[in-house]
Amino acid sequence: MISEITIREKLAGYPEPVLEACLRYRQDRRHEDLDSLIVGVLFFLLDLDPGANPDKLGDATRLREDLQVESITIAELLFVVEDLFDVEVANQDLAQVRTLGDLKRFLRSISDSINSIE
Amino acid sequence: MGEGVHISGLGFISSIGNNAKQVLESLREHRSGIEYHRFLEPDLSRVRSGGTVKGFSFPSHGWATWTFPEHLEVPRNLLRSLSPHGLYAYYAVEEMLAHSGLSRDALSDGQTGLFCASAGSPFLLHHYLKQMDESGGKRGHPLGVVSSISGTLNFTLGAHYGIRGGNLGFVSACASSSHALAYASEEIRHGRHERMIVVGAEDFTAESILPFAAMRALSFQEGTKASRPFDAARDGFVGTGGAACLLLESEASLSARGGKSLARLAGWGQASDGFDMTNSDPEGTGLTTAMNKAIKDAGWTTSEVDYINAHATSTPVGDLSEGKAIRAFLGPAIEGIPVSSTKGLTGHGLSLAGALEAGICTLCLQNQLIPGNANLESVDPAFAELLLPVSPEPRALNKILSNSSGFGGSNVCLAFEKA
């Protein structure tokens, strides 16, 4: 399991709530914390404050149309996830990810596979 | 010779100032941007000085940890793709845009091109390649390539500003951004573009600077006096980083939008030494030829030149060959034409140098000021014939030359004229 020190190094400069969500997820593996981590990282990459944009936090929020998320942003988000959890995400797996809800479900499925291996 | 090419905007992030006003003040006050500096922790090298860039910090490779001046907001999606010198370049371009009054719409009208010069970011490249090695190729940042390779400025700034004219980079080492300016002027002279944005920039990190110590090219002297072009005690250059941005513009474009000409890029010349990979021709023949070609292109005579901004980096060999080149070029006019290298104040910015010094020359023409040769306490007898002012001085300036020389003996001379 990735150490707390390494998490702090990899998330240096990220908002505190993102770091806290990651540390909580590392400890308890709850899906809600993973969701908070993913949304936190995504919004930080987009320079959006989740607290100031509650209308954009719903599962139906469309990544491209509502958040102007580009493919490179998704790639960066996935790099953070891959780097934190030492997993690999194949490109073809992303094809059906269109909303925040899709993204959360997708990353939950990856984390579930990590949990089952450990 | 063709239509006039105007310099109509400037932007700086440099060791001697983070905008044109600060750079000018530093030149007027002969204020150095060089200080005691160690590049690594621990630093076991013998390098003790650097032309530090103030107001920015890069404590890690992650952009989220970087700090930069708050007067400008850096769009997050751009910041994520930038290297340290890309960030410097963004500040310099934004200052140029504010300074020139050029509308942002003009950037995407297909008549504005972008020519850039940098060595890329060894700081980021090193990190990403290490990540690749350590993960057996499994792990890699999606922006690793575009943020770190030479060309990064073109990729990132070209996309951000919506440039639809030409977009390319120059890699002639320390002559790079002078080449960029020269070819940018050709684009305007030949009517292919109305405006050219030229950016020269470099990181100020161990990865960009310290490898030059292995070539025995860096000064081991400590602090402000380490960079001392033409001085008998010079022992190598002092590295610096930052960015300089110049807007070159056609007469038609400038008139149409009511812009102001700061100076003209009247001509240029280039020639190579064909001598050695790293050292210049001891006789400076290539640079002499470049200077003669520059004044021919500008339609000047030697005696009309009012000042020469030398490349002189404070290396024993390089300064010597430039001294000979200038002597051969000036001939009988040598006694009356002052020569100075501003690298005594700024340090040597590598790919940045040409653009930084072009910007300095523009300020000199605007303000009728010659920068002094900093730290010139004992002139090397080899330069006895040159007129080397040690302090800044007011002077009537109409026509000045700026030299740049790079690895492989690549020499460029730019000719600037008062607006």
C-alpha cells in the first residue's frame, strides 16, 4: 500500500480536501472518499472550486459539454490515479466515460479490482 | 532591403528585472542580477553564482507547487503544460501584449506568427525519463513530452494564443533567439506575415546550467563579480534563465492599429566558423563576416554604427575571438565605437540571450543609453584597442549592432535602428 509520505509528495500543492480524501480512502477504502478524491483532482486541474460550483457536482454533469474537459485532462486525472494506486488504465476503457457519474463508476471499478487483489 | 520591420512590443522576465521598466532601471543603475547561488542540495560543484530569476520558485516538478508573481493570473490548463521557462515566457508575452496594445484577435488572424527559442526543459525531461526508467516504462505523465522537449514554447504558447500563422522553433544554442528574430524579420519583409512574436527563454535550474561546468565553461567565482566579460580575470560564464518577448510588426499593421514603433530591426547577417563544436574560431572570422553582412543588409557603413552589444559571455576563449572579430570589423573606426556586453549584469541566458539583448538594445535606442561593462576592473590587454565603457552612459544612438554566437560556430548579428 502506498505510504502516506508518498501520497503527500504526489499530491503536493493540491488542495487540502483532496489530500484528506486520499488519505481517508487509503485507510478505509470507502467509495465516497474515492469519489471526493477524483472530483477534487479533476476540479483542481480545471481550476474550479467544488464549493463554488455545486451545480456542477452531480453525476449527470457532462465532462465535455458542462465542464469543458478535454482528453488530455482525463489523461492527467488518470495519471494521478495510476500513480497513486499503481494501476494501469487502458485507453479503450475510457470510451464510455461521458459524465461525472460514469467517471466515478469507472474508477470505483478499478479500485474494486485493486481491493480484490490485495 | 525591403519594408521596415518595427519592434512594437517588449516583455521581460530576467535576472535584472521582470518587466521593461525594471530592466531599464537596472541598466541605468548598473545593477547586477547575479548573486551567490548553489544549484543542488547538496551542491558539490564548484559553481557559486547565478543570474537568479526573482519572484518565481520551482520547489518540485509538480506545477501545483510552483509560485509566481501574483499580478498575472496563469490559466490552469496552460500552467499544467508549462515548464519553468514556459511560465517565464507566458509572463513575457503578456507584458508584450499589454505594452504593445496588440489586440488578442490579431493573434489568430493568420497574419501573426510565433518563433521561439529554448533548449527545452532538462529539469522536467530528467524527471519524466526517470519516472519512465523507475516504472519500467509503465508510468508516464501525459504532458511529459510537450512540456519538456525543445519546441515546448511553440506547442504551448501557440495553442494558448491561437496562433494561426507560422509556428516554429530555433535550435542554434546561444544564437537561437537571434536567429528567431532574424527569420521573423524575413517573414515580414517578404509579406508572409504582418506580425511575428519572438520568444527566447530558458529554465534557471541545475539541469540547464550545471552541465556546462563539465565543459569547463562556467565561472567558479562567487557572486556578483563572477561575470566579467573582457576582464583579465574572467574564468567562464554565469548562467541565467528567464524569458524575453519581442513583437515584430510591419509598417502597414502598425499604422493600421495606431501602434508605436520602439525601434526597427534594420537588417541582419549570419556566418559560421566551421571550426569547432564548442569553441569559436580564434580569429573570429565567422562573426566578422556576420557583422559585415548585417550592416550591408541594413544599408549602413561601419562608421555609422553607434554601439555594439557584444555576445561576450566572460569565457577566456570566446571573448577573445569576439574581440578580434570586432577589431577586424571596425577597422579604423574602432576607437570611437563603444562595445559592451550586458552579460556582466545578467549572466548568459543561452537560447534566451539573443532576444534578451535585442530587447535591451531596443531600450537603449529608446532611452539613448549605453550599458556599461560590469566588473571590468582590469581590461585584458587583448582588448586594449576596444572602447569598453565600464559604466552606463547617455549617448546619441541611431544604429546599433547586437552579436550572438552559438555552438558549432554559428554567428548572428542583428542591426537595430532608432524609430
